Amino acid sequence: MTTDPQTMSQAERRRWLLNALLAEDPEYAHLVVPAGPDDQQRLLRGLMNVRLPAPVGEDFLAVQDAYLGELTAERGVTSLDELTAAPHDPDLFCWQGDITTLRVDAIVNAANSKLLGCFVPNHRCIDNAIHSSAGVQLRAACAELMRAQGHDEPTGAAKITPGFNLPSRHVIHTVGPIVTGPLTDEHRELLASCYRSTLTLADESGLASIAFCCVSTGEFGFPNDAAAAIALGTIRDYKRRTGSALTVVLNVFTDLDLRLYSELLGGQHSL
């Protein structure tokens, strides 16, 4: 590539990435790049979502990284010093916003057992959002972890990867329980294990701050109220038992989860 990605416009980067991805698979020969920027972005994200963790050239990564960096800058990045701590927990925060724009040492991804991200084009799950913002490097890193492990990730366990193009330095991936019927004690213990495993891994990795999404409450069907109580109880118990100095952000997306955590924390939260 002769063009410097740092001097390309976003439109030029987007078109370049689209052409590169479409050229990877003969089955895309019939696809026509739409004219509008929003439609182009949807197509680009969809192509990245379905792309297998195959090698990619440095030129692609340079253009992709510049493009994703600009997208993040346009959305705005939130830092810890912009948040308000809980009344009785100075190192615990609740924040409603897009976790992919939060600058902490690690954000938590609610992953599936394959740990490769969501392959459904433009799906609204957090797994899709995190992989889409991090770039194709994240799926490749997860695939390498899974090749080394040799089996699916157990429910309640956690793995760490770099954050690549995210403002967060790392992503910790944990597989939450799927609830399709009545909530059981096993569901509760597995969800608590997600939080314990993630906190332990964060401390073992020397991290100072971590942001949890509401694990299992979306596509996996865990009741929001029970999940919030388990999350907060497990975090407090872990910090009390271990003396961990981790700063923890409870990231919420819905107004329901914001209200639940606000009540559990004594009415204090950050918007």
C-alpha cells in the first residue's frame, strides 16, 4: 500500500477496508459497496463479524487501526476520573454507557464457549460490539488461546487478551450461564464464578482497574435483579477476602440495570 493510512480520510479508509475484505472471498463477488457511509459501515462491520481468524496483512491492520481509532474518538472516551464512586465503596463505580469507549485496564466481555466472538453480522450483543471495536486482531488472539487450550471455555472461567483498538488495555472474556427456565443454585454459582475468575485473573495480571458488563443478562437470559445482587455480592466478598485494591466499574447499558445497581449501592451512580 502506497497511501499512508494516517493521511487517508475515513471514507477512503472504509472503502479500502471494504475492498480488501470483499477480495478475500469469491462468494462476495456479487456484493456491491453501497454509496452511503452508514450502509458502508454496516457492511464493513458485518464482513468483519463473519471473518474467520485468518492471517491478515500489515497494510490491512494499519488502515483498520486508523479507521477504528477515529470511530472511537468520534464517540468519545470516558476515563475513571470522570466517574463518581459509590457512597460506601470508594473503589467501586456504576456507569451507564458504551463499554467499548471506557478507558480502564480491562473490560469484561460476556463471551460464548468458543471464545471467538459473535459471528452474526451487526448483532447487538456485547460480544459483537467489543470485537467490532477491537478489530480482527482480537478474534485471532482468542483463536490462539483456544487452540492452545484444546477445548471450549468452561462456564464460569475467564481468559485475558490485549484490547487492541479499544481504549482499554485488555479484554477479559468470561462465559456466563445460560438460563432458559427457572433460576437454579447452579446458575447462581456459575455466575458468581464468572466474577471471581475475572477478578482473580485481573489481580494475577497486575491490573489496577476493571469494568464488568452485566454478564449473562442479555442473550443468556439471567434475570437482571438476581444477576446484579450476585455480581455486587461476589465483588465485595472477593475484595474483602483477598484485600484486592482493584478499582471496579459496574457498566450498565439499560435503565433497568442502572436502577438495580443504584439501589444496591445506596442511590449513587454515574451517568
